[in-house]
Amino acid sequence: MKNILTKKVLIGLVIIVLIAAGVLLYLFGGNMNEFANRIPEVKKSQYMDDVKDKRDLRYGEIIPVFCKGAKLYVEVYNTMGSNELPQELWDKLDADEMAKTYGAKKVILNGPRYWVLNEIVGAGQTAEGKVADFGGIEMTQRAVLHSNIFSGTVGGKTYKENVVNRSTTYEYWKGNMVYELTAPDGSVYRMQSYSQQIDPTLTIDDLETLGSRLKLPEGWKYSARILKEDSILKANGKAFVINDDLGSSYQKINN
């Protein structure tokens, strides 16, 4: 009788392990590359003058989010090099309809936004990503993010790091003001752009005192300062990005 009970217990444990393995495979397994071609590629037809100083230059992003199990595949497209996000076309975009068209979990319309850096240099896919047309607005794929439903997507949570796969060099020139968040552990994140999605009246002139308006978590600090020399912020394949509660985005300083 004891041996029979032992066998039953072992069989039960094996079944539990197999079920658990199946659940984990469903949640975290599978090839996410199947989503790479969901957004149709088009031949680039929109161009804008190469503005040397991009500080306070308007742009926008579209971020389709695809899901398999618990895994997320996220692409980031922006208007840089194509247009300055024409408002009349932007207003016509419907995120829910776009998600249905592309078979995405959701589509995030991220803009209008404005850079607070002076120059951007991209490399690899960041510089040569595919071009897509969203309701007459051409955008270039600039980054890809692999995440999961437990971590969320870019901009989904405030004051939480997202890892974005991109290769960029951000230049901040001497004599310009930079805006930075300091985390409780001492990590510093520098603003790359501000958003008018939450506050349509927000301008670059408001950023020096933005800290008084932010709902900073305990231990976080906001500061603004004038650069005494040129400064470079690099992402060599990965960038660690956070958002504040007004939608501004910041990249971790690690160089």
C-alpha cells in the first residue's frame, strides 16, 4: 500500500511539473520575430531639412505593442528626418483601429514631443530602420523593445526603467540647459524630450522649474543646470529610459 501511495505521489508531482512547464512555455516561449513584419514597409517619400540644432524640434512617435503569452514585442517609430508631425494628420489617427489593422495588443500615439538635446547621431538599425506610413505620416523605426506584461512598455510606468534597444549618441552643447532626475540610488537620468500630451501648454521655458510640478517618488530629485562644456550621452545597443508623470522622457547617464 505504501509503495502504491508513493507512486501516486510521484505521478502527481510529474503531472504538476509538466503542467507548470507548459504554462511557462506558453507565457515566455515562442519566437517574437513573427511580429517584425506586421507594420508594412514603404519607400521613403517625405523629407525634411537637416536641422543642425534640434533643440525644441517637434516630432512624434508611434509605438505598436505585440503580445504572445506574457512576452511583448514593441517597435518605436518616429518622424525624425521625414516631417514635424503635421497636426491635422496626427489628429485623425485612431490607436484602436490601428491596433486592429496590425493585429497588435495596442498602439501608443506618443506626441507631440520636443527634443531638448542639440544633435542626434544614430547607428545601425536606429539610423537605417524601415519606413512606415501611418495615415499619411511617414516614420522610421528607431528602436525595438522586448519586454513582458509584468514589466510594461515604454512610457507605461513613471519613474521605472525601460530597456530600449537602440544605438544613439545624444549631443548636449555648452551653454544650454539640461534637466535631470536623480534616483535614490544616485543614478542620474537626463531629459531627452518633453511631451505636450498631458499638458498641451508645456514649453521648453517651463522646464527649468518643472520639478515643482512633478509628483516625484520619495528620494527622487529634479534639477536644471547650464552646461559649462559639451556633453555626450551614448546608448551602445541599449538605452535605459524613464518617464516622469508629465510624459517627459529621460535616458540614464552611464558614460
